[in-house]
Amino acid sequence: MSARSNFGSTSFDPYGEPVSDDRNASTMQGDRRARNAAIAVFWTLALTLTAGRIYFSEQTFDQTMTLAQAQIAAFVTAIR
């Protein structure tokens, strides 16, 4: 007749540090919401900046493709 007790059990974070159990679920949920909001803001900003660079680019698509092919060819030649 053995019973397991959670008394004295310690949980660990991904880095192996012990985590105290005094954090409640609402704090963890708030952390998750903040992280998700930060991720959404980051990717929105990244896509907006990328789209702006594409829209305001003075090069035509053909020039861009020619330049990309030349850079790839130079890279392949350099690694041989």
C-alpha cells in the first residue's frame, strides 16, 4: 500500500532550473497572450517592411532576377 505524494516534487523549466509552483494559471495565460501578441506584431512588422521594400524598389523584376542569378552563380563558383 504505497501512495505517491506530490509534496516535495519539483518541476523544472526547459533550462533545468527548478520552478516554484506559486505561479497561478491566470499569470501563465497572461504570459501566453503577451507572447502571442508580440509574435503577431513582429511578423506584421516584418511583412510590412518586406512588402514596402518590394513596392518601392526601383529595379524591374527582370533586373532583380538577373542579379539573383549572378549572385547564385558567384556563390556556386566560390564554393567549388
